[in-house]
Amino acid sequence: MTTNTATIERSDSSAMGLAIAMLAGVFLLMASGIAQATVLHDAAHDQRHAMAFPCH
């Protein structure tokens, strides 16, 4: 009789998730720093209307 043993490898994805979150945060921070104020306002304004949230 032969016994087969399977090995399951597990990778820890918490470091990858943290790295992606940090990159996304840096991207958003840099994009908001470079963009003009009217562009940011218009983007937020359009998003509020898309979610049917009254903004004015």
C-alpha cells in the first residue's frame, strides 16, 4: 500500500495588500496635489450625483 502526501503551500498576502493600499494612497495623494481645485470639485460633485446624494 502506498500513501500519497499532499503539501499545501500558503502565502501570506497581508504584506501584498498593505503594499497595494500604500501605493493607492500615494497615488491619490499625488493626484489630488497636482489636480486643480475645480477638477477635484467637479469629480466629487459628479460622484455625489451618480450616487443620488443631494449636494445642493
